[in-house]
Amino acid sequence: MNYYRNVFNNDKTIRFLLIFGLVLSISKGTRVLGLALIIYAVGRRGTYINIKSEIEQTIRRIKNKLGERKNFLITRCPNCSQKVRLPRRKGNILVTCPRCGYKFKLKT
Ligand SMILES: [Zn+2]
């Protein structure tokens, strides 16, 4: 989990540098600084970055997050209050808590 968080933070930093670099490179006075930031960000990643696909990935990630909220229901186990994520629109289902094994019925 820690590893994932590090990667995510790293990606976020690089994306920020790229966007900031792009903004700076629009203006003539700060173009050199902007390009330097872009080169730095690309260099940090170690591979050539297709900026368009980076932006598409970000949009897809946001869409996924929104979709998750629409398709899943977050509830708590009545026995141990563990958070449980359930698919929506499945009618009455028997939920088994992943932590304590407690079974409870829920309408989704
Ligand atoms: Zn439980």
C-alpha cells in the first residue's frame, strides 16, 4: 500500500511539473523555464511522455472514481463497523463482512 502511495505521489508531482511547464512555456518571458520544467519532468520519469495520453489517463482516472461512486454502495458492518463496498442495484443481498464474517441482509 505504501509502495502504491509513493508511485501515485510521484506521478502527481510529475504531472504537476508538466502542466506548470506547459503554462510557463505559453508566455515568451518564461518559455525557457517552462521547457526546462517539462524536460525535468520527462527525465524524472525516465521515458518519453506522451502528454496527450497523460491527460487522457488523468481524465479516465477521474471518470473511474465517479463511476465507482455510482456503481458501488459503501456501508458499514453492523457488528464491527468495518467499511464494506457493495455493488448497487442487486436487490436484496446477503452480505458477509470481510473482517468478522458477520452476515447481514441489505437492499442495494
Ligand atoms: Zn464485521
